[in-house]
Amino acid sequence: MAKKIIGYCRVSKIEQDINSQALEQQISRVKSIRVDDVYVDVLSGRKNDRENFLRLLEEIKLGQISQVVATRLDRITRKLKTQIEFIDLLKEHNVTLKILDQDYIDTSTASGLLFCHLLGAVAQNESDQLSERINHGLDYYRSQNRPMGACLGYQMTKEKLIISTDKILCEISSKKEFSRYDLARWLIDEFLSLRATYYSTSKKYNEKFGFQSSRLTNNRSNPTPSLSPTGIKRWLLNPQLRGHLVYYPNTEKQQIIYGTHTAILTPIEWIKIQEKINFYPEKQLVKTSNYSLSGLLYCSKCDRRLTVSKQKIRKNHEIIGWKIYYRCIRSTHGKCEQKKRISADEVKTELKEFLRQKSEYLSHFDSQQKNTICPEIVELTNQIEVMQSLPKNNAIDEAIRKLEKEKNDIESNQQNIIKNQTENIDILQKIYETKGFWDCLTEDEEKEVFKALIKKIVFDGFNIDIEPRF
Ligand SMILES: [Zn+2]
């Protein structure tokens, strides 16, 4: 069976509202290249459960596709993580990627790949601005005191939240049926039981009701209400459970409208939850691995990955936060002599400075090194001149030819290096031109950008040694 060339087009609902022709324009442009079929999704690029995107992934995995064509990279995805995974998948199955508006993207070279990842990071940044525009539209809801979504336990009506009692699950062993409200009740009781943590509650909940954690399942088209430890924490703290509506949660604009619907948490339960959260240190309640440097730091002595440790930050005997450190866990078992630790903030500051300097260096490289001739070429040119001054014979002619070939190879090789370096400058400049690039990244996003740029960071007890991917 011949492999197919597939065009992929996507518009989000908002983009569609702004320009009703947007999708048609994309399709006709993709069709101007000879494609066998065009797959279309009308959904946000942040969502991975797009029907035709999933179909595309499936067919790539089955080896049915030779090339994917799109107008822009952000049509494929706006999530950096998905993009990295997508490009890895293409490479794995020898699929080429053609981006009509960004024809310089070449995922077969290291620097092209890096550029591609950075465009992904920038696209994600744009998408954040887009969500801000959505927020403006939703101001209307707030002015009406209308809910913008229901947390577990509730369902939405046009005007308000009501407790959700429709049975959605059946436990096979006991044939007992559960509604969303029952699930919420179970979670609260479980969390308030002795010794329960976010982690144990999440584990028990997902096991009891047969949910797979989203990390384990790729089937995003059928989302189950599985809950991660952090998800449970966020849910317990959601004012909806106490009968209040919250707008723009966890932002400066956060606003709570009290007593808009029936509460699920009783006042006593709420006090107990707060006590539990304040009593146990964060460390025991949540197990998290989402620190942006995790997986990148290595021990110089034993070459193992460093592990996170946390320390309380106190102010007037009150815990006001946590300081994150990395250290070699083997040293605590006496198996490695590297006992020193390094703070995550220190590493991040150094890392960002490293990337800034790298971008500066690369821009100098652009203007200076392009015109400097490398010593090897000078040497070869001299040798050729000497040869040419000698009396002619076949052996000398042959030697001159060889030297000239060598010289040409080095020259073209150098030009390639310059070409790659020039591309790297574009990438890094993109980062530093994007205002507040680092500030607007979440810990997860920052992690992805670091992952895209940095291969490894080695800690020797005093300093770090950064090994970039370019
Ligand atoms: Zn070690």
C-alpha cells in the first residue's frame, strides 16, 4: 500500500468566530500541495483529544503516512509537550513534515528541531494571550453570577449549580451505583480519615472506581473523572464545595460570590480540612515531580539524577513557603561522596543567564566568524600553493587535487555550521524578544522549554556544568 500525504487543518472555535473563512482558507492552501486527504478539526490547539488529530497519530503509528502538511506549526498543536512528542513520532516512523508558512522548519537537523520546539513554546505563549481574550468574554457570566463550570459533585444548569445525583458509575462487585455527588462525598470522607494524604486518597479513589490516572491512559477522547493528588487538593479548596462561586481562580482578579448554591462541605468538614492541610507539611500530602529542573540535573561523582528535597521557609515562626533543592540521593545512603545540595533557584538563574549569553555569543558569531577563515583552510591553501610551485608531474597533480577536495569539504562543512548557528540565533532571539517569556511560563511549561534546550546539567558540589542541545 502506498503511503499517504495528509494535510492537517485546525481552527479553534474562537478563531472560527473571528474569521468564518479561516478554515476554508487553510484547506485550500493545504490542497494546493498534492495531498491525498485533508483532516480537519475545529477545536483548541491546547486540547489533545481532537478526533482527526488522534486519527492522524494512529495512522502514523501504523506506517500509513509519508508526509504531513500544515499551514503553520501551531495548527498541529499549541502545546509544547505534544509537539515534542509529535515530532519524535514523525522521526520514529520516517514521516516528513511540511509547514507552508514556515518552510525553514526542518525537523531532520538538530537545530531545525530546536527551532521547531521553540516555535512551540512561543505558540503556547500566544495561546495564553488567547485565553485572556476568552476571559473577557466570560466577564459577562460573572456580571450575571452565573457558573462557568461545575466541579466534581455538581452539575450546571443555565442559572446555577445543582448537586449532581444522576448515577454515572456502577461498582461491579457490589452493583452499587454512584452519582457525581456520591463520588464527592466519598472523597471528602476518605481524605478526612486518619492518616489519609492527597496521594493515598487519589490512589484509593482511582483504584476503587476503576479510573486510570490520565498519565496511564492515552485515550483522551473519553475522559474519566480520575483525580491526581494535586487535583484532589485543588478540588478540596474550591469554594464551589462550600456553596460559593469563584471567578478567575488563583489569579489577581479572583472574585468569590458567596452563597450562590447548596454546599457539599459542611462548615465543620471545612475546618477539619483546613486543619489537616495546615498540620501536615506539604511534603507528606502531595507527591509531585513537576519541578521544572527534574530529570535534567546529574551528580558529577556517580552520574545519577539528582532528587528534589524541600525546606520550609519561615517568617516569625510561620511557614511561608518552600525552598527547593537538588541533591544526590545516594549520598544520604553513604553510597556517593557528593553530599552538597544546590537550590533550584540558583540553577534556574544560572541557566537563564547561560541561555542569554549563548544568544549574545551566537549573534557575535554571526557577524564575526562568517568572515574569518579557519586555520585549517589557511594551512591547506599554503600547501596547495607550495605544490603548485613545484615542477609538474602526475603524482603532484594528484596530491593537489586531493588537497583541493579536502579544502572544499572543510569549507562547505563550515558553511553548514554557520547556517545552523544562524538558525540558533533566531531561536534564542525569539525567546529574548518575547516579552516576559520566562515570567509567563508555568512550572510545567518552563520544564518543557528547559527540556527542549538543555541536554544535561552536571553538579559537582560547587558549580554546575550546562550541556545544551545545540
Ligand atoms: Zn552521586
